[in-house]
Amino acid sequence: MEIDESLARILESREIFGGLFYEEFFRRFPEAAPHFQGIDMERQSLVLTMALAVVERYRAADFGAIDHYLQHLGSAHHRRAIPLDLYPKFIDAMLAALERFLGDGWSPALATAWRGALEKTVQTMLKGYERRVGI
């Protein structure tokens, strides 16, 4: 399975995947949960799932609009005081959730593709920690 095929499966089941991810994230890293107090987790799960489409597209090409959006997202996370040490944990939890969700479709090559896409995205988001980026 290729990364775009895995994304299509995720987008077909957006309610399921988002919930699965946050279950995995909070189980592995309970210190992340307080950052989501007061957040509508149903909406957040949908936003996260849609963000994976951005991650997948950004992996393929450095579109200026996506680069700017990701820096804006990083600025928003900085304003919410999301600590930098949560980003690698987020990636680890995301990969575990993807593996659980995709089951037999998961492979070392797909894991490498998703890890690379997530790391590239996070590096761009972190530029938003250096300066405020608006939309």
C-alpha cells in the first residue's frame, strides 16, 4: 500500500481514525491530555484527519500555501503553549495509530513514508514557533 492509498482509507473513516489516534496518544503520553482541555474532541478528530491530507500533499511537494499554513499552525500551537517535546511523541503515536488502523496494509515502507511526511510537516510547523505567522 502506498501513502496516498492509506490516506484514502483514513478519509473514508474519519470519525474512527481520529478517535483511535487520540486514544493512542493519550494512552502513551498522558502529559498531552491537559493541552486538549476544553477542546471539542469530535471536531478535533475531524480536523486531525483532514490535516493528514495536508501532510500527504506536503510530502509530495513544497507548496507555498501549505508551507505558510503549517507555519501558521505552528504559531497557533506555540500560543497554546504546546511543548516542543510533544512533537516526536505525536509522531510516534500517529505511526502506532496508523499501524492499528491499516492492519495488514501496514508495512515498513509505508511506515517510512508516513514518518518522513510527518517529520517534514513538523519541521515546517516549528518555524511558526520562531515568529508569529498569520493567515
